[in-house]
Amino acid sequence: MKPWRYAALLMLLGLLIGHGISQVWAHQQKEAITTVLFNTRTGNIEVMHRFLLHDAEHAVKILRQSSADLIGSAADQDWFADYVFRCFSLHDQDDRLLPLSPVGHEIDGRFFWVYAETPVSPDINALTIRHDALRDIWTEQVNLVNVERAGQTRSVAFTNGVQQLTVRLEEEEE
């Protein structure tokens, strides 16, 4: 074999192995992103959870101990959305539960979205958040929550054994 063909073959092999490893690594990442948005137009706090569709389907299989088809089964979609709804809560600075109402859920590409909302009170200056979805299955699951209010975003990440986190919403002094 000519040296340039050998080098090209080695480069191709390296790219294939590297691509395979990156695919395995990407598949192993267990992460969900939630946005908590104070919507002044509607007067609601809107909650939008984004899960990888593959992780959501795998979770339904594990939790229900049965097969699951999130793309084809409305019942499985409803079940997962209800599970997320049970695993997430918001409390104000006085530890009052903010009663979330489910708004719906949908599949968008490779993501499964779950939506909820609650009326916003103007005197809220802190949120204590609990977000356990998928953390009861995978210890490496990370649930990132971004709280958006008045043009500012504050983020907290649920990792390891963290059960709840508090986000202060006071205006920052300049």
C-alpha cells in the first residue's frame, strides 16, 4: 500500500472512531433544561421543560416497567408529562406553593416539551425550586433551570443529591 493511502486510511479510521466516541458521549449526557419565565403580558409564570426525547422514552420504559412509544402513543406522552408535573414545584419567599397548572406537551424534533403556568404575584422576590424529574432514575441527571424576569436570567443546576434551590429575584443595583 502506498504511504499516502495508508495515511488517508488511518485518518479515516481515526475520524470514524472519534465520531463513534462522541456519539457515545453525547448519548450518555443526561440533561434537561427548564425555563421559568415571568410573562408580564399574560400575568403568569410560564414553565417550559425540555427533555431529550430518547431520555424521556427510556424513563417511561423504566418507570412503568413496560415498553414505551412517546412518538406514537398519546397515553405515554400524557404519562411522562404528568410525571414531570409531579417532580417539579415552585415556592415563593414565604414558602407558599405556587400552584402550577399543566398547559400541555409536545414533541419537537429530538425534544419532548412539557408546559405549565401559574399566576404571578408582584411581590415575589424569590423562588425555591424543586426539580427531580429523571433524577430518581439516573444519578448523573442534571436539571438546569433558567429563571427569566425583567430582562435578567438567573440559573441553577440540580446535580448530585441537591433537592431544592432558591433563586433571588431582587433587582441588581448598578
